[in-house]
Amino acid sequence: MGDFNSAVDYFNKSIAIKERLNDNIGLNATLLNLGQAQLYNTDYDDALNVFKRSLKISQSFNDDYVSSERLKSIGITHFSLANYDSAAFYFKIADSIYSEYPVLRLTTLSWLAITNIKKGLKNFKDQIKSKNEKIEDKPLKKASKVNSKKTKKSKKKI
């Protein structure tokens, strides 16, 4: 593994230089690299902000390929945060742009498929958990009713 903290520092210095030079192409490439370093460093919120900034720049170039790569990066970041609905949203947009690039489209469709599987598993686990909680609550309610009836009967005897 690399030293991502040092990489982030260097990318930030590079961004300052690119901004001073009005080098939007270089700035966009550096932002993508910075976002990827932050993603691998699990700085997800920072990565999302950087990828979104990079997407805006990409869209100003009218370069669908570059924009779709940024959309996919945003989707991967949401996936890493277990925000599966947001991840699927960005993967679908990237896929619609990738229609001209069949090989690249496969990676986005793979991410989308994995996202849907994860989302399904999460929903399944949530349903199981909910059912288990309901099952666990029932004996407690019955036991408390039985105890309250016994208490009432014992009070009558006294």
C-alpha cells in the first residue's frame, strides 16, 4: 500500500498550482487522483466532494467518457458508504453514457449488479432482524401478562 496521506498532500499542492495556471484539464485529472486516494484512505465524504467537483469540470468539457468515469467514482464512493440507492443512481447514469464504450460499460454494469445484490442482502437482513425483534418481544409480553395475573390473584388471597 502507498502512503495515501502524503499523496493527498501532494495532490492538494498540485491542485493549487493547476488553479493558478487555469489548467482545467490538469486540475480535473488531479482531482480524480485526489478523490481516489481519499477513497482508499476511507475519507469518503472528502472523496465525494472531490469527485463531484471533478464531475462539474468534466461536464464543462462535454467529454462523456470523462464524465462517466467521475459518475462511476461517485457511485463507488456511495457503495463504500453502503448508500446503495445513491450508488445505483450514479451507476445507472454512468451506464447510459457508456453506451458508446461497450467494454467500459461492463464494469459499470458489474458495479450496479453488485450494488443491487448488497441492497437486497441489507433489506433481507433488516427484515430478519425485524422479525427476530418481534419474536423476542412476544414472550416478554406474555410473561408480563402472566405475572400481572398472578400478582392480582395473590393480592385477592391476602
